Amino acid sequence: MNAGDFDVRITIQKATNTVSSTTGARVQSWSNYATVWAKRFEQTSGSEVVNADRRENKQMYVFTIRYNSAVTARDRILHDSQYFNIINIAQVRGRNMYLELLAELTQ
């Protein structure tokens, strides 16, 4: 892969659970973990289903980044003020060089 292919800036966010001081309830919040260069590929396929009389549309994207062992499927991606839930992580070409992050655009 060429370094010039990595032309978008993304932020990987990790979920943190805190306890609300006013209600005592557990609250999930997101904190920025790393901002990295990525290659973005929009999938040509998607899915549309009807769930509880609501139409749901899923748009899938693939982000390729340099290898980072701390990235998990529990994380999410922030790009252009949009959030993407990471669905799957795959190594590209082995040897811990690159990761392909299959992500779903959240609405």
C-alpha cells in the first residue's frame, strides 16, 4: 500500500462507563483514543430491513489503518462528524502491518 492512499483522518473512540453523580446510574461515554490516517472504502452493498414497522438502512464502510493492537470491535470511529460502529477487524497481509475495520454508519 502507498502512503498516499491514507488520505482521511479518523478518530478511534473507546467506550468508558462512569457513574452519574446525580442519579447513581451507569452512563456510557466515549473518549478519543487515537487520531490516525486511514484509507476509506465505501461498500457498494448495504441492507435495508423492516424492524418493528421501521425501515432500517445499513451502510457499510471499510477503513484501512496501520496496525494497532489496542483497537477492538467494541470501539467506534469518528469521521466527518459521523460515527461508525466497528463490526469486524481483519489483518491485511499479516505481519501486523495494517488493519481493515469493517464499520457500520450509525444514524
